[in-house]
Amino acid sequence: MTTKDTSWDGESFAEAEQAEVAEVEKSKEGEQQTHPIGQASPNESGIDSMNLEQSATDQPQPVPEQPLAKSSDQSSVIEPAPDGIVSAPMSSPPEQALQPQDASVQKTPIQELQTRELPGQELPVQETASQPLGDLRIYYWRWEKQTIGVNYEVFGQGSPILLLPALSTISHRDEMRRLGELLAEKYQVYLFDWVGFGSSDRPKVKYTPKLYQALLRNFVQETFQEPIVVIAAGHAAGYVMELARMEPNPWSWVVLAAPTWRGPLPTMMGETKRAWFKLLQGLINLPILGQLLYRLNTTKFFLNFMMGRHVYADRAGITPAVLQEKFKITQVKGARFASAAFVTGALDPVRSSQDWLAYFQGRRIPVLLVIGENMPPKSRAEAEVVAHFGGVQILRMPGSLGLHEEYPEQLFEGIAPFLAKYLSKRKDN
């Protein structure tokens, strides 16, 4: 409390008190005149030293600040959402800037997921590297009392052609997408993902050649009504040639792009260490230790090294974007099971060169063998042996084991004349 001195100008205490009361009353009256009842005072409104009641002849009455509306051309900040979905708000015209807007959902190609929903069944969430060109379908297949979803795409019109990607840690149907686009201008293309790879289901089952041969046989028998053209890369070649022994034969014409029959470890270390390879596969299948071992062998550094050594002929093609796509393929839940089987040789369709060469002896279908100039020495040497078999057509071109992905235009230009000639003869017959 402030103490006021009452002895100035010789006034008495009573007179001074009366004068003070009168001064207070006068002050209250002046405040009420300046700020009528119901109007906040300047201090209460947060605006100091400003009379809110101005006459019409005075300065214009100030307008309270309003929040600024976001400009329609303001750059949107894109933030990653769960499950790999990227969402961004839609831009709106200026006159609609203050209106509530619905956010649009955009999906990047490496993160696109589309599945065909069936009533009463939830489909597994997997990633594909690109948007489907046509219908993305799921072939439900029974194996060891399990129902397994196998993803494939269908696009284009004409005679059907089945494209089978190579088996590998980075296997995905997208590696044959560009080739499929070129073929789809005249033919109907089926783009397939193997079980345990790509965007198909990756269950924890025993991955063996028997599984893949049964899958391919069942899929072809239930999907096509007559023999078809098949283009198979890498390890898929052995499964295709095994089915060529069937009656009736499911293939009308076979193209093998940089074919292989032996997994990475048996190729590097020899066939005599198969027992050790099986032990390693078992370790990778374990819950914690296996996950650690798998991750050590799927780092971007290691993937870049292996792709440059065996898959791509030109390292310049292994861009950061390509490497990121391949890395994401390896990180899908359950990816290590089929990958471990492939690397250790458990998915090899045959166990010797003699068995491999036997596929091409006494065959009953035309075969076009595509040999990459930069294929690993052992794989190319065995391909050259097949090239000497009578009746096997040969196409030589740049590239390594991934030539179908690295040089799809050149591969298409090489096989298109053979394909057109063969299909025209077939129609005449």
C-alpha cells in the first residue's frame, strides 16, 4: 500500500481526505464516459494507449488482426506416413484458400501397394517398386497346408507371354518391367513374382526346387489354356526347362536370358561344401542370429558390391535410386528365408553340369539362349557349351546376369524378330 502525505499546502487531514475522494469520483466518471459499459478498456483488450471509440472525423478505427490464410501457391511439406505412404495436401485456387480442404494421398512408385481384395479376407501388405501397368492379380496357392499369395500383373493384348524374373536376394518382377512394356505393344504380358521374393508372400517354409517347380506347374496349368511363350532369367531357366519335360508341354517357345543353375556360394566355393551351406542356411533362418547375419549381407554397401560384380555390366547404372529400391526389396518381412536358400544353393534345380546340359538334349521345343558378354566366367562358360547344341538359337548382347533389366531395349530388339517369325508360323499351322 502506498502511503500518501496529507500535510501539503497547509490543508487539514479532513480537507485532504475530502479532496482525494472527490478526485477519485471525478476520475471514475471520466473513465465511464470514455469507455461505455460493455466495451473493454484498452488495457483489458491488450492494446495499450489506444482509444477504441473514435469519432467519424478522426482516424479510421483499427481492425483487430486476423490470422493470415496460407497462400495457394505455398509449397506443401510432404511427410512420410505409416506403411510407406506419402501424403501431401492438395493445392487450392486462391478464392478457396480459406475453405477446408481434403488431403490427397499420393504414393511414390517404390512404395506403391495395390492388391485385389477378396470378400472376408485381408491381403498381406507388401511393397512393389512400381505402379502396376494393368491388372495386379493374386494367385492363391496351397503348399504344406498353407495358402500363399503369389502376385502377378497382366497387361497388353495378344498372344500371352510369361516373364519370370531371376531368383536372387533382390528379385522382383520390376526387373522385367521395361521388357514387358515393350512386349505389351503386341502381346499380352504376364509379369510374375516368385514365392518368397518380390511382392509375393514370404512365408517361413522349406524353400526347395520342388516347391518352385510345383508352383510354376500349377500356375501355368490353371492360368493358360494352351502352350505359351516364356522368357526366364537366371535361376528361373532351370525350372522352365524342367517343366518342358512335362506332358503336355506348357511352353511353345522358350527364351533363357543369362541362365544359371548354381547358387552364389556353390559357384564360388565348390560343390563339396554343400553341408556347410546347409548349416549356414539354418543359422539365417533362426530368429535373432539369423536376422543379424542377413542384415550384414544386405547392407547397401554389400548390395552395391555384388550388383557391380555379377548383375550390372556398367556400374554407372547402379544409381542411388536403383540401390535404394533394391535395398527396400531385401527389407520386407520374411525376406531372408528364400534369399538364404538361393545363396546357399538350396534352390539349384540340378546339382551338376551334366544334369544342366541334359535339359537341352532331345528337347521338343525351340529355345533361344541369350548370352551376356559380361556374364561371370563360370556361368558364361556353361552357356557357351549349350550354344553348341544343335537347334539352340543364340543371341549375344552386352550385359551380365541382369542384362534383362540393364539393357531391356536391346534384349527386345534381339528377340522380337524371332518371336514374330515363330508366332506367325504357328498361326499358319
